[in-house]
Amino acid sequence: MENKYRFRDSSLSFDERVKDLLSRLTIKEKAGLMSSHMAAVPRLDIGEWYVGAEVARGYVSRNPDEPTTVFPQPIGLSGTFDTELMEKAGLAAGKEARVLNKRHPSGHLMLWGPTVDLCRNPLWGRNEEGYGEDPFLTGEMSAAYTKGLANRHGEYLQAIPTLKHFCANNTENERGTASSDVDMRTLNEYYYAAFERPITCGGAYSVMVAYNELSGVPAVINPDIQKVLKDRWGLGFVVTDGGDFSQNVTFHEYSESHAETIALAIKNGTDVMTDCEDVVEAAVFEALNSGLVSEKDIDKALYNSLLARFRLGEFDEKHPFSDVCEMMIDNEEHKCLNRRAALEQMVLLRSSDILPIYDECSVAVVGMNGNCNLMDWYTGYSSYNTTIFDGIKERYRKAEYDNACDHIVIKSKLTGKYLGVADDDTVSAIYEKDDPRAHFEKAEYGHDETTYRSLYNNKYITENTCKCDSESTYRWYSQEIMKPQKHGDEVLYRTYFGKALGIDENGKLTLVRQYGLTDDKLFCEEVISDGIKRAAELAKKADAVIVCVGNDPMIVAREMYDRKTLSLPAHDSALAKAVYSANNKCVMAVVSSYPFSICEEQEYMPAIIYTTHAGPELGNAFADVISGRYSPAGRLAQTWYKSEYELAPIECYNIIENDMTYLYYRGKPLYPFGYGLSYAKFEYSDFDVKENGDVISVSLDVTNVSETDSDEVVQIYFRMENPSVKRPLRQLVAFAREHIKGGRKRHFEFDIKKSELRFYDVSRERFAVEQGRYTFMAGASSEDIRLTKTIDVSGEIIPPRELCKGIKAKNYDGKYGTKMKYSKKLEQHYMLGGGLIYNNCVLGDADSIEIVCGSRVNTGKITVRYGGKTLCEAEVKPTVDVTKFETVTAQFDKAVLAGIDREKPAVFDLSMPEQIYILGFRTY
């Protein structure tokens, strides 16, 4: 087929080739290319093509027989503060994607990841997928990762990274229908900012839109997909999340038909629908036949997705990435890089003389996370794995392990016998207590989520069969999870899906009637071996003990489920206390996808190390740190709070208004953003900050005043003094991770673009760098500030709002009791009820106001104030059509006007009852 068609002629530009291909496709063929499973076009020798393969922490092969390099969880990778490492990790993942694509040539080079949704609330179920709570750190680290993934050669790309999930997608509960309501400043400064850097400075060519709504607009049809992602930042193409195209009708109930959805999606910049191809194709034809879209509209979306396929080299015999060999996957180079990543993400939270632990010591390892290497949903299969216990065994002369789980028997109230497992995995209440077939291991994960594993056949009781026949809890629906409910001394077992387990007339375990405390569903648990006591006895015999706490990434919190508390599981907390009491030479390892509130443990534990589920090198890296072969220097990419009561509700997205994240939080956290200790000691000196045209030049020296060689992560923050609007208390603007040998000094220089000091001016709907005094801070964390310097920075003097020019209601500076809504008819946001505050306003010569508004039910009044004084009350009558806006006018009180300075900037505010809605207003 070479050169038979112009689109296969590599001497032509991509633009010419895509247009030629589009000209040859029939409308049916075009419709077949609109879903993420792009249909083959046999007459043009074009094969089927799949959009999407996961790449959160390396390329995810779902086949255990095709292992890939599995890096640490993204929240841990971000904690390395190492952009060079991130780019190399991306390069490795992109190469492995090419190998898998050569084996299975049907696409899979349009990769889904990284996730740049910001971890503004640590209770978020998908916390491990994000890069932390800071948009600058997230942007820099994801830009480096995507740059490596794309590995651009001219116009060709090694792979196409797709950023997830645009936008404000941090709540799992009802994520398919919930609206993330965000004010305009927070939206642009915080949530959008995390996407901008990897698109404009990295290798991100695509974006996946989120399930949620954004202030009333389903994400799949958010107008900013076209206006911001594409027109402003130059993004290539956009894909929906799985099933969300059809959910615009079935969940959001925003569109009346799939045809309407596809028309709105294409209009607003979404190109590929990740949904059933039959549904998508039918929607295309219906939209065409009803006039909602034209073939030209379809071509617009297809141009973007097909251009991406050309840039991947699909239609070329030879291109920069066509020479692929098997040695590019899971090789020694990638394994060494992975070891480095696992080491660099280790965070020393608390230290004492107990660390490092020398090789001649005997070491006990206790806790469930001590001898397992766990996967989250976006994890590939590795060719090997090491656990913490594996690493310890390799380092120390004697090492022993106990998972500290209770061994129990479960007595049925109905039969008076004990549950046990037959050779065919059937579970029945027919056994005696001392029968080995009746012995189970009980693993408690917190939130009442528990698993029961038979000590006889080493399998789990599972809901879908009511047998003890599951070898793993790793699946989308972990039906091995049980939720025991105590009723006095008896227990009722709820399953993963909330059903009740019980005993049938033959004594077999089965699902029974859900309600009522009847004998067939009541049991009594008896401990035959206390796990915590076993762990304490083991600890007594050792020179040192490592107590491993944390989470299983597939249990309690994950995609679809948020946490309810920051507390450690009760079993972990009790284990840590008992083990420390038995042996105070104790190190606590927190192996987790997210932060915990470990205030009590912080008080008594001599040493605490945090690691994410760090992939196959977890055990080796931990042993290197604990033995002193490596000095930890990882940093926390998000704040660790003392309690969930310090957090705003997880549904709350307005971080500025609610003092959320390290940027605005005024309390004292358990561990601040950027925190992490070291075995070495560093001193900072000679801090200099200067404005040089469009950059702020920052320099300093850092000296390792210890004998221990170690990395140090230097962090530069700034804050504006006396800003015109509420600004962050401190804001990361530069960082660097460098290795400094003991006794040596290292010089650091940063050229910070002055645009990094910007804020979003809602009054003019654009970013601005405000003229004024700025304090720059150099430190080892957001709170461990070693040096500061305040300088004058040139910029704009922010003008007052001129009310006579008109104000969009959504561009408020403050609010109370109001909600942002979206008018489908006008395609604009409006505000419903409550109060709206606009700062720095000038009234001028105006003596009246006109308000574009409406009332959903009865007549109400909008109270208008300037500088705290009431100017008027505008009466709003019920609107016949509640989607319609009318213009209401009112004159200001002349006596009030006479007593105010019209030219002096003041606060202008509006308040209204809950039924009144406002689009905008102006004075005249």
C-alpha cells in the first residue's frame, strides 16, 4: 500500500496527509472512528485502533505474562522532587509501550496518565494517583514525565500522554453526577494551573475529561476544553473518561439524547468518546440526520485524533520509533532507575539515634504490610517483587516476621459448630474448634473492612461464591472484603455489596435474607492466636523491630471510594503501641497510598519512615535506608494533618475561601508540605534575590555540615506583602534536588519567570503580576524556612472595578450562601441566592443599577450596598420561564449617595433570597 494514497506519503506534511485521509473516508467510516475503539477501514488497509492504556506509574500491562517496569505510586514519585528522574521514568515507560505495541499492533500508544488532579484533600480515594496538593510541583513533575513519555523527535512522538481528569475531580462519592463548584480565581490559579505546565512545557498532547460536573457543566462539554486547553495552550486532542459520554444522558441528565451530547462535545472540543462504539456511532448518525452537527464538525474532531495517529508513525513504513527491540522492556537499566525512584521517594518523618540499624543486629518485622508488595488498580505486573521483610533478610544476620493478624474460629449460632473449609472450598458450619480446617486468619483494615483467609487452603472467603476459593483481593470489586457488625458477643457479616452471610439448612455458608438478627446469620468469633501478642513476643527477642502499618490500595479507599477518617486502622495503632512497649528500639514504617493522622505514634516512636507502595524495589530500597546505605531525602507532596476535623468537607473545592492546602492553611499540621528529614545536616547561606527583567534571580549556598553524603531538596517559596486580594501564605516557585557529599558546599541558582508570581484578576478575567513587595524564602520544607529576603517587584497596579462597565456575577471576590449554576441556553454561569461581594469597586457618577436576573418562585428583593451602606433594593418578580433572565432596574437612594465618596474604592455587594438568580449587573 506504500504511496498508493497520499496520506501514506511521508514526504508530505501531516496536515496534508490527514486531510487526504479524511477526504477518502465515508461518513460511516468516520462514525466508526469517533469512539476510543476506532474501527478498521480495510479498503484503505487501516487497522483497528485503541485509544487508552494506563501509564500512571509505568506502562500497565494487564497480563502477568508480560511484565513491565512498575515505578512507585505517583504521590511517591512526586515526593522525590526530582524532575530528571521523572523524565527518565517517562522515557522508560514510553519505550515499553512501543514494545507492547509491536507485540499487539492495535494502538495502545495513546496513554492515559499522568493524573494531575490535585490532592487538595487527603481523604480522596485516588490520592495515590495524584502528584500532591501543589499545582507548581504537580506541573513540573508531570511535565517531566510526559516529556519523557512523548520523547519528541521532530513531529513524531514515541507515545501520547493523556492528562487526567479535566477538571476538579477529587471526590469519588457520586462522581458521575456531582458538581465540583469552584470560584473563578481558584479554578484558574489552582485546578487549571496543574494542567497548563505539562501541556505547554512538557509532552502532554491529550487530556481526559472528568466524570464530574464543573460548576454545573458536565466536564465532557466544558467550553474551556476548546477555549483554554486547545486555543490557549495548544493541546492536540481530548478524550472522555470511560462511559461518561453516555452518562451525560443517563447520569447527569444534561442532554436529552446521545446525539445532543456528541454535538455539544464536539462543539466544545472533545474529540474521542470512550464508550460503546455502537452507541457513539448511532449518536453520530442521529446528530447528522437531525442537523445538530455537520460532516465538517465530525471532520474537526477526527482531524485531531487522526493527526495524533500520524504523529505516532502509524501510517509510515519507517519513522524514528519504528526500530523496537525486546531489550527495551523490563531491562536492567529500567530496574536500576526503579531502584533509584524507590529510594528517592522514601521520607524520613521522625529520626533518632536508633537509625541507621547496623548489619550485625537481629531485626523483627511485624505488621501486614511487612511481607507483601501490593498493587493498586493502575499498576502493571512486575517480573519480580521485594517486600520489606525480603529486604531486611538480605541485610541482617537474623530476621523474623509475623503479620500480627489474629487466628480465629467462627462459631455458628444456628448449628453450634464452627465454619470450616472442605477440599472443594465449600464453607460449612459443621466443624469442631480444633479442626485445622476451621482456622482462619482475620485481617483488619479499618473502616470495619476485614478479610478472612483460611489457614487450611490459604484462600479467602468471597461473596460471589460464598466459598473459600479466592486467592487474592486484587480485583475491581474486592468481594473478599467483609464488614462484621457486632451485636453484643455475636457478629453479623455484611459483604462487599452489603448483603448478609448466613447458614442454610445444610449448614453451608450462603447469602441469606438481609434484615433481621436471626440465628442463621449470627456468629461468634473466638481468638485462638492473638496476632498482636505474637508480634510483641517476637519484638522482645530482637535487637530492633520494624512495625509496618498503612493500607492496602484496593481496600477501604480507592477509585469509587473516599476515606472517612485520617486515623490509622485501630489494629495498626494497637500493634504499634504493643510492639514499642515490648522493644523501644522500634521503627514504624508507614506503607501507604495516603497520609494518616499519626499524632500519638509521632510522640513515642523513635523513628518513622513513610513510603508509598513503591513497586518491586520497595523492600530493597527500605533496607538501604534503614541500614544507612542510603540517606533518605524524599519530601511530602501534601500536608499531613493532625485530624480530619482540620479539613473542609471533601465536596468543598474552594481552597482560597476555606483556607485549604499548605497555600492557605493557618493551623499547625502534623507534617507540612515539602517535609522530610535526612541522616545528614545542611546549612543554608548567602541568599540573594534580584529582579532581572522578566525573571527573578535567586541564588544560595547549601553546605552539608555532617559526614554523611546525602541528597538535599532545596525549596524556594514566595508570598506577596499587602496584596490587593487574598494570596497564599507561601507558594512554591522553584526547587532542586542535588547530592551533596559530607563537608561539601553546593551553589544553587534559580531563574524564576516573573509570571510565576501572578494571580488571576477576576475583575479583568486575566492573570496579572501585581507591583509590590515580595518575600522570597529558601528552606527544606514549607515551614522549615532557613533564609528570607524581601524585594520590590515591578508589575501592574491593579485598577479598581468600574461598575459602569458591567460585572459578571460569577466574578465575585467573596460570597455567602450562594451557588454557581450554569445556563444551558445562554452557555454562561450565574449565581443563585445568598450574597456576592466585589472588592475594590468605584461607583463613579452612577445613580442607578440594572441587574440581569430572575426569580424561580415568588417576588423577592436584591439588596445593593456600597461601602456597607444600602443604595437600593431591586424588586425581582417571578420569571415565567425559570431558565430565562430579565433586566431589572433600580435607582440609588440620593441621601445615601450624598454621604459617600464615589471615587474611593470600596466593597460593592449584593444579597438576595434563595430563589433569585443573577447573571450580571452594571451601574449607570
